[in-house]
Amino acid sequence: MRVILSDGVDMSARQKIGVGILCGIGNSLFLVISSLMVKLASVHHNPVDIFFYRSVGVLILSFGLLVVLRQVPEIRKTNHKVQVIRGVLGAITMFLAFISYTLLPIAQAQIFFFLSPILIVGLSAPLLKERIGIYRGSAVLVGLIGAAIILQPGALVSSVGAFVGVGVTIFYASVTLCLRWMGKTENANVTVFYFALVSTVLSAPFAPFYMMMPSAYTVLLLFAIIFSSFAIQLCLTYSYKYAPASVIAPLIYLNLIWALMADFLIWDKTPSMIVLSGAFIIIVSNLFILWREHAAKRKAIVRDV
């Protein structure tokens, strides 16, 4: 068996990785754009209302994509039970995230997504029977210290927002574990469609109680939320399709840069040094975990040669 390392990758493969990196950067940028639009729209609309409009819009776009790609028959072939479970977990994650955007500055709300990889590693041993090892286990503990720094009283602008943010971390980690399990068998575009379908069904009974007629301004915000959310799904799907996870995963930390810029330019807000210190510890812990996982995979490849 011949192993070709990075120096031996041909141009076409390099181009694919480049496209994957661009999609990864786009994913991080659209995540913050969506967060920003939700925060602005929440001044005029309840999060339930925004959640419903977003779900319906992405449902239409995702079904249209299936039609264009001639993948509609794949809906029948998918594992419906697994898709529903993933859809429910994703819907809860998204709704809690919407609430956190209304309570916290965008940069602070984004930090809770960074905690999910640490929680995933911590849960991999009992749930997935994966061996963690002392190095990754230590990184998890260090990451939790970073979380404790952020969550101490007075560090965040809202204690309720911090509580909701912890919920985002837990459910986002659950979604990631679910996707890790189903990613090898389920069509990615069908998963996006099912997620939007489940979100629409769950929010529809509550929407009439919170629905308001949008103004021209909020219509623009809602369209921006819908299209940025759809772009997130596409960028995320194709980034991991064309580039290794070890290359794409660290790009999520660009979120913090975009979010800090948005908070400063629009609301003239900057996070405290306590929050930034905790975020730095969490990011370093995540990067160390990624490095250890990548190193373990390379060793496994060498052993197979």
C-alpha cells in the first residue's frame, strides 16, 4: 500500500481542499451573519416567530435543492427514525441558540458552541465506547476549567443567557454525536431537508400565538436568516466533503473574530478579559484534542502500510 502525504498531493486534490477551506470559512461567516440577523429581528419578533419563518424558508430551499439534484427519491430510502431524532435535537439546539442571541452579545453566545467538542470527547467513552487517553482527558478537564471561568457570576451579561448557553452546548454536542453516527449512511441533503421539516412541524403549533406581521425591514432580516441558514448547511456539508476534518474543524473559531467585530461595530460592546481568557482556554483545549486525534489517525495509517 502506497501512502501519499501532503507533499505528494496533486493539484486537483489541492484544489478540492482549497474549496473545502473556503466553504469552512463561509460556514463560520454565515453562522455569525445568521446570529446577527436573529438578534436584530428579535427586537421586533419573538424567537418562536423567527424560528418558524426560518424553518419554513429552509424547508422550501432544501426541497428545491433535492429537486434540482434529482434526489427526492432519497427521502423514501432514508432512516426516518434517525432523521426525526436528529431533527428534534437540532431544533432544540437552534431554538435555544436563538434565545441566547437575544440575551447575550453574539461573541459570548458563540463561545458555547466551542464547548461542544470538549463535551463530545468526554461523552465518547461512556456512549461510543471510544478510548480517550490521558492527553485528551486532560484537555477535557482544562476546557471545563475555561468553561468555569466564563460561567462564574458576573462574567456574562445575563445569568439566564448563560443557562441557555449551557443547553446549547449539550444539545449541539448531541447533534454532532448523532451526525457522526448517521453521516456514513444518510444523504446529507436529505438530512438538511428533514431537519427543516421537523423544525417546521415542531414550531407550527406555537407560531400562531407569537406570529406578527413583519414590516419591510423585518422581512429583509427574515430572508437574510433563511438564506444564511441554508448557506450554513451547504457550506458545512461541502467543507467536510472536500477537506479533512482536521483542516475544517479549527475554522469554527473564526466565529469569535466575526462576532467580536459585529458586537463592536454595531453595539459598541467588547467582552471582559475574564470571558476572553476562558474562551482562549477552551479554544486551546479543542485544538489540542484535534491535534491528538489527527496524530492518532496518522499512526493508524502508518501501521496499516
